[in-house]
Amino acid sequence: MLGTALPAFDLAVWHGFTTPLLMSALAFAGGCAAWAGLRGWFARGETLPLPGRFGAQRLFERVLALVTSSLPHALEPAYSGRRLQPQLLLIVLAAALAAGLAMYGTPMRFGLRASAVDPAFALLWLLGAVCVVGAVRLAKFHRLAALVLVGGVGLVSCVSFVWLSAPDLAATQLLVEAVTTIVILLGLRWLPKRVAGLSPDPALARWRRYRDGVVAVGAGLGLAALAYAAMLHPVADSASHFYLEKALSEGGGRNVVNVILVDFRGFDTLGEITVLAIVALSVFALLRRFRPAVESVGAPMQQRLQAATREDGYDAGRADYLRIPGLIVQLMAPVIVLFGVHLFLRGHDLPGGGFAAGITVSVALVLLYMARGARWVETRLKVAPLRWIGLGLLLALATGLGALAFGHPFLSSHSRHATLPLVGELPLASALLFDLGVFGVVVGATSLMLVALAHQSLRRPRPLPDADAEGG
């Protein structure tokens, strides 16, 4: 690890009578004397008179009780854990403070000059900024409009990546934006309604909004300043040259972004897909016991309006609702899955990869659930998201352990280009198996969260207790 810059050292079997040797001898003699004096207590199996009151188990239990009960109750009035907004405020302030302390007194070296601003690109970002402000403004009482504006922000980010010659990031952003928008839209179905004008203290609520706005603007400007400083940092000190030069020779791929994810920084990717799996399992566990608000249990408004227009009382919400779009989605789902396989196979040399392919396959499943319903999909298709997650993690881990079997460090990859008859030159890399594990985890995690949300519509509300039965 240190290379040639080793500190001065002196290795020998015997260094003479030194202070560390004397301390060790005293500690050994003290232990022998304590054992000789207390061996009677130990032989009788009795608890020592004074140390018994301060045993390790007793101290551990007292400290545990203090940390888990007394301390949280004392801190709860100042740092409430029942509301999400104060927690997010403290997290943002702590992050801003940590970044400020890290940047304080650090000399900034700018080896590059800022390029000219393209008016079209500036207008694009101005549109994104308007969408951000509008989403924040409407998020409390107009959730659907806020979600549409957030989708506009994602599209602006996608176009920005294309503008800056990052097609991999653009494709991933577009796919993630589609899936998250649909999943959040499904989640909005079960949120309780909020009515404007019912705040207990309008002045206090207005002050909190101004405070949060100031914190958000400050944190955003600080992050923008860090990004600006990073982009103007001297390129000679960056690791980008190494990745560009070694991606094909050592990673076996021309897509530098994918080679970095599954080869050079494969350990980071392994940790990220593990976190993704944990998040999916946590969401599923939380939604298993979730019960929606009373006003959200019934059918959506548009389905009730469609059913009300039929004179015979025919339930259009169950039979005719989205029949034609559902048929189109059913025909397009195999094509979307095939496109996902295409993205996976080309990911090592062209824009794509396991993550983008997994999101693409998830899009097909999401559309089927939305257009056809959970019962229709699950009677014809076995999703099994837990198996996808488990097999994906095991495959990614096995790829890393396979390198150990050949005497290489964990997650070291091997690549070569083979020439096959009628096919031609075919790039082969062990990182492809790791990327397949990423694909499995992404498909399983997205499907698990989708299934947890979709099954909410299949639940029936719990019957209210009968007052007469309670009285009897």
C-alpha cells in the first residue's frame, strides 16, 4: 500500500528491557495476583461483591435502555420523528454544514476557462427551473400537476445529457423518469386528500415555507458552486484519462461508462444494487401493512363517471376501461422486452447496459399492470420479483468470487475477443455476467415495488366494528 515511501522501522526478535516489556510484565503479574486472590469466589460460583454490581451484561442493558428509551424521549420535543419535513430539514442542514466545513480554507484551482453559454441551452435550463419552482409550489394541494412538472424536469435533464454528449446517461434518465413517474402516479392514488385553507396556523405555515425556501435555495446554490468548481478543475488531475485509455484494453469494451460501472468500479455497483434490493424489500414490507385513507378506498373518479353514464349500470371501470390501450400494450410488451435484451447485449460497446435494460423490461411490466390490472397479469405471467433480486445478487457476487478462484482480486474481470464462424468477431467479458446480475436486481426491485402498489387496489377495507356488538 505504501510502495517505496516506507517509514523508518526496526524489526528484531529481542529489543532489550524496554518500557513496553515492563508494562506487559506488570499486567501479567497483576492478573496472576488477582486470580490467586479471587479463585475461591470462582470455585464456589459466587458473584464478586463489588464488581458483580458493575458486570458487563448489567452495564450493557442499562446503556441500551438509556439509548432506546430515555434519550429519544428527551430529544423528541426538539427533533420530532413523527413528521417527515423536520427530519429532511435537519438532514439538509447537516449536509450543508459538513460540505461547508470541508470546503472552508481549501484553495480552489481552476485550470479551465468557462465556455460560452449557448442561448438555446440556457433557455432549456430556464424551462427546467420553471418546472422545479412550479412543482414545489403545487406539490401540497395539486399533486398530479406537480408530478407532471417533475416529469418536465426529468426531460430537461435527459435533453441536457444528449446535448453534452452523454447518451448513456440520457437513455438511463429517460427510462428511470418513465418508471418513477408511473410508480409515483400509482402511489398518489392512495394518499389522503388535502384541502387548502385548513391549516391550524396560517402564519406559522407561511413562515415554515419561507424558511424551507431559503434552505433549499442555499443548498442548491452551494451544490451548483461545487459542480461548477468540479467542472473547471484541471483535467490533468482527473482519473478520466485512465478510464478512456484502459476501457478497451483492460475492460474489453468501448462504452467507457458501462466499463467503469461493471469493471473498474464494480465493487461500488455491487453495493448500489444491494442497497436497491434492500430499499425494494423495505417498501414491500411497509406496504404490506399499509391501509389507505377512507376517502381513497373507492374507485377513482373517472371510473365512477364512466359507470354512471351507462343506463344499465354496467361497470365500465372493470370491463371497458382502457380496453384498446390494454390490447396495444399487450402486443407491445414483447417488443419492449426484446429491446431491453438488445440494450443489455450492446451495453459493453454502445449505450446501454444492465441497468438500462432492467428498467426497460420493468417498463413493459408496469404498462401491463396499468392497462390490464394486477389480476389479469398475475394469472398469465409469473413475475417472482424476489427470485429476480436473489438470483441477481448471487450472480453478481459469484462473478466477483470467480476471480478469487483464479488468483485475482475480488471482482477482477477478464475479457477477450473471439472470432466465430458466420458471426465474426465477438467480444467476451466476464463483466457481462456481473451486468446480468445488475439486470436481475433492477427488474426484481422495480417489479416488487410495483406489485406492492398494485395489490393495494385488490384489498378491501376492513369493516368498521359494530357499535351494538361492542356494547354487548
